[in-house]
Amino acid sequence: MTLSLKILFVNVLVHAFFAIYSTLLTSTNHEKPVSWLVAGSIGLNVLLNVFLLPRYGAAAAALNTLLCVVFVSGGYLWLVSRRAGVAIPWGTIGRLLLAFGLLCAVFWGLQQLLNQWLLEAVGAGLAFVAILFATGVVRVAELKALRR
């Protein structure tokens, strides 16, 4: 069950990362393609569950849900660029994904070394600040501009 929860947590992160594109599409009168995309995702999820759930259980259901969220997120990106005519900030998305991957690696490493949740959380938080600057997600000039 722990594996399922970990997979579902990644699912929430992926959805949160790309949900803004759904909002953009629905606010620019593209509700119908978004609805079709979500309906396709539901159909894919049901189909995958029919074949994989009996054999692999809850972990398969969680992974199927994650695959469907990735499918929907990719669809959002495609619809935003094709239908709404908005350029996708691929560089920013890449830096955010890199920062997320590095944070996951740091957190995993801290769990292996420390095995105390408070130290792990504080260490990961401090590392995340460094990761954001190292990947260019946050720049010193931007912070200085905020102080003005």
C-alpha cells in the first residue's frame, strides 16, 4: 500500500504542475477539447485497470492513474500550443522538472542517511533552495527586483 501512496503522490504533483494549462484552455473557450481529453483519460484508466488490476492490485491502479494524468498533461500542452496559440515555456518546464528530480534524489538520500523525518524535511528544504538557484528556476536578480 505504501508504494501505491507514493505513486499517487507523484500523480498529485504532475496534476498540480500542469493544471494551469487546463485553466488556460477553459478560460479561452476550449472546454470541449478539454472534456474530450479528460474523457479519453478516464476510458484509458478503466481499460488499463481491467487488464492490470486483477494481477497487480492497488499498485497497478495507482500507476494507471499516473499514466492517465501524464496523458492528460501532454494533451493540455498540445492543446495550448495548437488551439490557444500560446507558446509553451519548455525551458522553464525543463528546469522545474530537473529541480523536482534533484529534490527527489536529495530527499531519498537523506532518508537513507538520517532516518529521522524532521532532519530529512529540514535538509530537503534547505537543499531545495540551493537547487532552485542552481537550476535557474529562481534568480538573484529576480529577488532583488522584488525588494524594490
